[in-house]
Amino acid sequence: MDTLKITEYTDPGCPFAWSAEPARRRLQWLFGDQLHWELCMVGLTERASDYEAKGFTPERQSAAFRRLSEKHHMPMDFSPRPRMAATVPACRAVVAVRRHLPEQETAMLRALRVLHFSGSLLDAPETLAAAAEQAGVDPSDLEAWMAEPETEDRLRADLEAAREPTRSALALVHKLASDGNGGHRYTCPSYEIQRQDGVSLSIPGFQPVAAYEVAIANLAPGLTRREDPDDVREVLDWADAPLATAEVAAIRSTGVEDARAELGAVAEEHHIGFEGIWHLNRVAA
């Protein structure tokens, strides 16, 4: 079977990466195991003070979250936080889980995102512990794994790779960010899609799902494309976690309001900001 490897450059704290989850979920539905996903942590901020030095305050963050949630319909608590939070500790937690329980890595990333965009401080020990529990990881194990030198080495390798965009990615420099040292880094999410023979395409920065579909079609036209699901129950049964309205809408290839109406009949919502995350109500279903 033909497969493609997608390296996703991302960060648990990035609201654009969170806003792009509907597109990723759509690709997962369409192509399934024909796509092999690997995560690379970008590490937006080492310390909360890095935000403060740039003048990015909880109030500015709140306004940005509100604006992005209104535009992309992903759930975000946009009430001002008591302080800014660094993202590298959460990146370290994802890498630690990758090393020891690789099958739980994506669950850890998802749990961190949901907690962060529900209002928790991403760098707080209690947030990391809660995410671990939600991802099926023992919090005490996570704490020990994060302290291992091998975890730090792997994290630094991720951060370095995120600051070495390909020549093709550099051709779209407006989709990249400054690395702080005169160079550039990938923004979140950025995809590098590679075929088995080594041929690859760079898709840096936030993009519509059609950009990924075109890249996949050009790299591997022989991949089998799954039909759209018949209803939202099929989507929620398939998913590995509760899904946001916009994620369900993307998978169903329908509008957000139509998806919300369908979801209300068979699912229960955890409301966050303007939107919510849904899990199947087995009794109603």
C-alpha cells in the first residue's frame, strides 16, 4: 500500500494550530492509515517572560483568541488569563510521552490543547498532570520522563528542526516566522509531506484543507479516498477523542451550523467560549 509521511510542525499553545485541526481531521478521515503522521514541536516560548518582553499581554491574548474563535469556529476560552504561559514545558511533555508511550503522543497533545484553550495555564504542573491523566499516562511517570536528559535532547532536536525550514518552505517566507537570530522557523501548523521514494512537498503555515489535498494528489495519486460520512454519529464513533463542531463539520463536508444541529440530537457538548466539544450520547444514539 502506498503511504505518505507527514511531519507536522506544531505547538500545544498555538491558536492557529488549534484552528487548523478541522483540516487535519478531514485528511485523517479521507486517507486513514495511508498517511503516517510524525510530530515535531516548535516551542513558541521558553519562558512566560518572552511574551511580556514582546508586549503580548493576557488582554491581547484574550482578544486574539476571541477573534480566531469567531473566524474559525474552534472552541477557545477568551477570558483573560492571570498571566501568560510558556509553551516549551508542554512541548517537553509531548516529547516525553513520545519516547516512552509513542501510541499516546497525539492524545497527550490533544489533552494539552483542550486544557489550554479551556483556560488552563499551559506551563502549570497541574495542567501537565491533568493532561497526562486524560491521555492515559501516569502523571508521576510523566514528571520523571520530562526530567530525563534524553527527553531534553530530543526536545532540542525538535526545536532545531523547526528552525531549519526547507528551501521550498523559504520560498513562502511570509508563511514562516523569525527565529530570533536572523533566520526563520516554521509557523504552526506547517506540513512536510514525503513520499516513500523521498520526494517531498513543503506546505508551511496555516492553509486551507484544499492545499493539503492538492499536495497529496500530486505526490500519491494512487491513494484511496474515503467517502464522506453519512452522519455525525459515524464521525464521533470513528474519532479517537471528542470533537469540536468545526472538526465534525470539516469531516462531514458541511457547514458548522448544520453540524451543530445534527450534533445536538445525538451528542453532548462541553461548551468553551463560542463553541464546544462533543461526545456521543449513547442513550440518544
